[in-house]
Amino acid sequence: MKQSKSQSKPSRKRSGRNTPSRILLRWHRRLGETIAVLLLVACTTGLLLNHTEGLNLRDLKIKAPWLLDWYGMQPENHPISYQTGTDTLSSLEGTLYYNGTPLIDSDSLIGTATTPDLYCAASTSELLLLSTDGQLIERLNTASLPHPTLVGIGLDHSKSIIINTPQGLYTTDADFIEWTPAENPGPITWSTPIPTSPILNDAILTAYRGQGLSLYRIILDIHSGRFFGSWGPWLTDFTAIGLLLLTASGLYYAAFLRIKQR
């Protein structure tokens, strides 16, 4: 009688396919491939660091936006700019910029005003009096203002400076010493922000970020693991432990082969 097609042929056992020694060998190879990549990075960066002076690594600056973002050198907000006379005053992350050049630490601008002799930049808590060439003349804080919180700044019909506070409008004398409530100021031209031009925006971001990161620092951070943040120490530990496991498994497998060949 013919055997039924449903009956399967006896399978051949592959001897030693899942023996401990073969399993160990497979994991040894996989771990070795991973550790090899990490060692390649460490050796390459180490060689570059040994020739820092010859390669001028400290003088080479990297300004790639994604890299600066990785290092936290990207501002959270966009610059706020105000046209002030023929110049532009901008504010970004606690710094006041005069035509894109860092001028002084200050809170975010809420407006600016222009008189024949100076510029007046207002933040939420102070007034900055500047010369028309961008030099700081005086800083008026809450002790010198009629109210600790400023809401806006502008000019009335006579070109006198008006500040807006939660308690109302105030005007001052030519020396910014005495403040009085503004009664019937008439039409007021309030200061409003203007779009920051691409050229000015690039100048502000360049000043904010500095000259970029030196290639030396980047390579050093990769070599030490700091480039990867909180994962850096774990990556270093993984490499060290992986090398120990490779050494131990390699010695074990070599000893196993010697015993097997006897």
C-alpha cells in the first residue's frame, strides 16, 4: 500500500544547532559587531584629539543649526523688534540688541520711543535711556517710575513720552525725574513691534549663539560620551562591560575548542 501524502518524512536533526557553545558564539559575534562600532568611534576621535594643534581643531567653528540646538543654543522665542529713529532695538531671551549687536541685559521689550536727544526703551519693569548711537545713559527701575509695571510706551501730540501702567497714563519732564498723571494727552502714538528682517534676525541669532562650537569640543564630547547627554555614561559603561563579556566569552570558547579537539 502507498503511504498517505499527509504523512511527513522523518526530519533530520541538526546536531549541535542550539548547543550552549553555538548560542554563545552567536551572541559573541553580535556583541562584537556592536562594540566594534563604539570602539571605532572612540579610536577615531582619540586620534583626532591627539593632533588637535596640527589640525587646528580649536579654531574650526561649527554653526550647524541642528548641532547648536542639540547643545541648547537655540532661543525659545523669536526676536521682538521696534523701529527707533533710524535704528532698530530688539529683544531676545533677556538681552537688548541695538541693530543686531548685544547691548545690555534687559527684560523683554514692550516698546520704544524717540526724542530729539535719546532713545527710550521700555520693558515691563524699567526704562532704558540710550543715546542715538546705542550707548546706555541711564536705567530707570521701579524705584524711579510711578508704577512697578509698565504696559506700553508712546508719544502724545506734543512728542512727549507717555507710559501706560495699570494705574493709568503718566508723562515726565525732560530729565525723567518727575512723573505726573497725563491728563487729556490727546491722540497717542503707541509703540508697536515691527517684523524682524532676515538679515537682522541672522545677526541677532549669531550674537546669541556666539561664533558656534569648536570642532575640538564636539570631538571631545563624542569621545567622552558627553555629547549623548545623560546616556553618555551608560554608553561608556556598556562599552566597558561589553569588552569584558567579549573577552570572557572568547576565552571560554577558545578553551572549549581545545578540549573538544583532544
